[in-house]
Amino acid sequence: MAYPERIVVTGAGLAGLRTVVSLRERGYTGRITLLGAEERPPYDRPPLSKKVLTEGIDPSLEADFGALDVDFRPGEEAVSLDAPARAVVTARVPVPAPLQGGANHEKYPFDDLVIATGATPVTLPGPGRQRVLRTYDDALALRGLLRSAQSRPALRLAIVGAGWIGAELATAAAAAGAEVTVVEAGPTPLAAVFGAGIGSLFAPWYAEAGVSLRTGVAVESVEAGGLVLAGGGWLPADEVVTAVGVRPAVGWLAGSGLVLENGVVVDEGLRASLPGVYAAGDCANFASELFGTRLRVEHWDSALRAPEVVAANMLGGAEVYDPVPYFWSEQFGRMVQYVGHHGPADRLVWRGDPAEPKWTACWLAPAAPAAGAGDGPAGGGGRLTALLTVGRPRDMVQARRLIAARTVLDPARLADPAVPVKNAIA
């Protein structure tokens, strides 16, 4: 087949950079243009809420653009897709002074396009200042804020959202000596992800760290000096950080003809609905045969691995992207790891006592009985679909392989923490 002569990659995060690297590793010699909305070269996002805040590490990725022979265009945000002309329209960010009020757009024609524009944080109503944590600059600003908190009376910091990012922010802020209040609309931390039962296990960690956690409290608006709470309550705060989730950054694709639904809709090979267009990373809504549903995964592991499939298929391959999602969080001195994807019908099985410092929760989907096997494995065995663990990394490593293999497990053996997960096969 004839390879595309011009490839444009929109989004210069990990997914965009890995796409470029994967193309070159596979022998592609055509022209590649990498467009990045930020002025910075590519960097890793997971450290932003972890060691960038606490230690000030530089999360930049190694990227030799000369060796990669890529035309890297930092500070150029994709603002529209001209599908008939097969070109991406960009705008300079920020607008240079000579261009203010004048022309500020460029067009980048392509034969094939990779959309890796990631996601943008959700913000709350109100005129008050609210910080978010999505970019390296966001993290540096928050680090400066927390460092200043160590040299003045306690900074009153309100964090809206007790999800993954909210918990990591609270961890760093409390350690820096700030007076931290976390406001969560749900009944517990992470209730929307794991349910209130499991979410309740995370709640005591906040108090142990000296963080005030207020659950079941919605925020109506952010105002100067604090938060207006649902029902008319008021929470005073010197600074507010909003951590209530992100949305895929696909607004610039409106009217392009691409199918958009919770991101860019792609098939099992990460191909979008227009020929020669692909998507990877946080903005890709892909079809998973393994889990029988569509997934959009906002995790580092996806941004690392999906580009390999994109690059292969752009060069004539027929590879399928059907991963076992993996995510980790470091919060309040604990390592939390989640692998797989569970649905509301899956059965929850505990490994040991969740009241212990280290615990594991597993989810089993009903196993389809083999021909002539009656109702399936004795004891109600089911296929492992997901596992959440605190402080038991071996459980996670073994579970990931079993989930990928669609392995049916015995719930009784799985519930015994003395039995390795890999030995709980039905």
C-alpha cells in the first residue's frame, strides 16, 4: 500500500509524542507535523499531582525532534478541522501582540490525521478565582501556592471533588501545612466510580491527614473569598481548586463530520468515522470487545500504548486496541491501584477484611456455562473483570493477566488473601 505522505498529529502530550516515535520506529519516512497547544515540549501528566507538587520534579519527556525529523509546533492550538480540504486549522496560544486583532490562523494539510488533544478540566459557575490541575504550569502555580503556605498563617484551601486528583491535591496541601477542606457532592469519595460502600473506606484517610472532608455537599458557585454551597451555605477559602473531572477536548471538531460522543468515536483499530483519521489517549472513545462496551480511558497507560496501534494501522496494519485499563493513585501515604473495568451487574468479592490497612476488592462477571455444563462452575464462579487494591501490588499484577485471558475464578478461593489471585482459577 502507499503510505500517507503527510501526517499531522494534534496534541503534544504523551499520546501525540508516542505516535510520532512509533511511526518512526516502524520505518515511516514521510512528513510529520506535531501540533501542541502549550508552549512547552511534551511531558508526563501523572507526576503533576504527585512529585511536581511535593518535590518540584521536571516531568518533561525525552524528545529529540531533530532525530525524529518532526516539525514540532508548540503553542498552536487546533481550533477546527476542515474535512473537505483535509487540513487542521490552528490558532497561536497566546496570541502574539502583533497579531492581536488580526489574522492568527494557520492551516496544516494532511493525508492522515491523529487526534490526541486529550481532555480539559470541568470548572464551576461563579466569578471567583478557581484553580485547576491539568497542565505543568497549573502544577507549578499550585506548588508555589503550597510553598508560600509554609511561610505564612495557614492557607485556607478548598478543594472541590474527592476523586483521584482531589485526594492527591489534599495529600500535598495538608503536608505543606495548609488548612484543607474537601467538598464532595457524592456520599463518599469515589462513590461514582466504586459505590458508596467502597468509597467509605477512603473517607477516614482524610481525617488522619488533618483534612476536613464534607460529603453530600454540592457547590453552587465560586465567589471571591470562598464557595456558595447548595442550600445557601458558605465555605470561606483563600484559594479554591476545582477537581470535579474532565471532558474530552473535542469541541474544535464540531461540524467536521466526525462522529463525536464522549470523545472521538473510533473502532477497535482506533480509526475514526472519516477516512485516514485516528484518535488516541483521553479523547478516544474506543470499542472494547473484552469488556463488551465502549471505553474512554483517561489514564497514562492508554496514552502510552494506544499510539502503537495507531501507527501500525496507519501503515497498513490491522491491529486491535483492546487493553486492560490500569490506573494508580498515591494518596495519604497509600498506593491505590485499579485494573480492568467493572459494570453494575458484576459481583463484588472481597479478599480478606477491608477494615485492614491493606485490602483488595474484586469484580466477577457471570461466566457463560460451557456446552453441557449446566449452570457453570460450582460456587458461582465468574470471569474476573476488575480489581482494586490498596497496598497489594501483587494482586494487581496477577489480576491484569487473568482479566486479559478472560479467566473464570472461584469466589471462595479468591476471597482468601492467602491464596494468590492466579491460583483462584475455578
